[in-house]
Amino acid sequence: MKSIKNKQVGYYEIYGINGCYNIYNAKKIQIINIDLMQGSNAEKKTWIKELLKNKKIHVQRMSKDFFLKKYPNKRTQGIVIKFKGKVIKTQVSLSKNENSCYLAMNNIEDPQNFGQIIRTAECAGIDGIIFPENKNAQISDSVLQVSQGAFLNIPLYLCGNLHQELRKLKANGFWIIGVENSIQAKYWCEFSFNRRLIIVMGSEGKGLSPLIKKTCDELITIPMQGKTNSLNVSSATSIILFERLRQVHRN
């Protein structure tokens, strides 16, 4: 098994005009290759035309038939970028802001949810996302694709043991908040987010693991009004993070 540090540098593949443009403009990654479909909308973009002229990066132009055979059932818009980069960090860099906030993942196994959470967290001004190497989705092409380039602008911290990581953060003055469907939890809108926080999200199926729940200083919940007993975790994350942002901006 690779050590956590060895997992920092990875090889990835992103498709679609907007996602590929974000990769093209990023500084911390190395573009290996661009596959381009002839006659596609991507080929008409100014930045692609410049690449084809300057030949700074290898761009492979393919016929439509060949391209679609290579990338079937994907909404590529005629462009795919393969790149290498340090997408993952292994040491949490703590913000000194009095309202600094990190998001921690516990049992989030669906790559689609993980990618959407990365995008939401970046939009909501979160300082970083912490996720464990076991029993959680890992950084993959699917996760990065769904994040729509947000992964380039928010630190993603891989840890060996989430429980130990939370205890270290608590010792550094962070308040650990778990989001849980529980009658004993405080309503999310009644909780004061104006403090140094770690917000821990669990899956809608498993929720927070018992050990992580015990580590939390407080639990908050979003009460359901319909017959469905819980929200999708990415939707719940959006509600929590933007309520936090509203409170921080209000003060």
C-alpha cells in the first residue's frame, strides 16, 4: 500500500471545455496531453487555437469517429486533458482566522457526492476539506470532474485516521461539529457558526461513525418536513455551509 505522502502526486483526466480551461490556467499541475476532436466547439476556443499554434503542450487532434470511440458515453464537448499534479495535501495548514472553518468527511463513499461537496465548500469559503484514506471516497477522475475545477482552489487534506486528526484539531482550538439526524441535535439555524470550526459530514445512509460522533463537541441537524428521512449529503452540506457563511457575513 502506498503511504499517504506518496498519494499526493497523481495522474488524472478531465473533460469538458470549462473544466479543461481551468486545468489549462492552473499553476500547480502539469498537463501531459490534450485530446481534441476535430470540428468540435472546443477546437474553436481561442486558448486552444493558441496552443495549436505555439505547440507548448502536446495536442492530439482526432477525427470525430476516433474520438467518440475513445471516449464513449461522456459529455466531453470534444476535449479531454490528462494531467499530473499535487492535488492532495497531507498536512493540514491551519488558518489563524477567528472564523476559520474546515470540512471533514466521514463515510462519504459516493464520488459524485464528494465532487459536489468540494465545489460547494470552495464556493462557501471553507478553508479546506479533510478526508480519511479508509471508508471514504478518494480523489479520482470522477470526483475532480464533478467539482468543476473547484479542487484547484481549495486544499484537500488526506489523513490516515480521521478520529486522531479531529483530536489534534480540537487541541488547536477548533470546535468539532457533527451533522446528524438526531432528536438530540441542535437545529442547524440555531447554532452559532462564528468560531473556529470543523464541520463533520456523514453519509445519508451510515451517518457519522460512533467514534467520530463521540469526538464531536456538538451535533446539529436539519429537520425533515416530508416523509423522506434525510437529504442527500451534498445538499445538506450546502445548507450548513451557506448558513455558516450568512452568519459570518452578518457579523
